[in-house]
Amino acid sequence: MNAKPEDRATSFFAQPGILAAVIGGAVVGLLCAILVVMFIVYRMRKKDEGSYALDEPKRSPAAASYGKGHNNREFYA
């Protein structure tokens, strides 16, 4: 009845219920890690979509089309 520590660890993982729980936990942990990485990538892409430079002065299209210029022709649609 003098069991070695290696024998006890081997018999611990040899039980089908314990082995299934360890494998299931590893699979669930891996899926959670993948979901977290996908969420981080999604947030980074979403943040980049609406970004624009704040340093550049914005010109409105109306001010550019009716400003001073040498081309004063009218266009009819």
C-alpha cells in the first residue's frame, strides 16, 4: 500500500471521468481564448473604420464649388 507519486498521478488521469473533464476543460479554454482574440481583432477593426485626421482643416463641398475661380460656367442637370 505504499504508492509512489508517479503511480498516483497515472491512476488519477487513467480514470475516464477525470480524463474527459481535463480534455473538456482544455477545449473550452481554447475556444474562450479564440473568442477573446476574435473580439479584440473586431474592436480594433471597428475603431479604425471611423477614424480620420483631426489636424487637417475640413473644407465643405459647397464652399469649394462656389468659391472664387476662373471657371464661372454654369452646369444644368
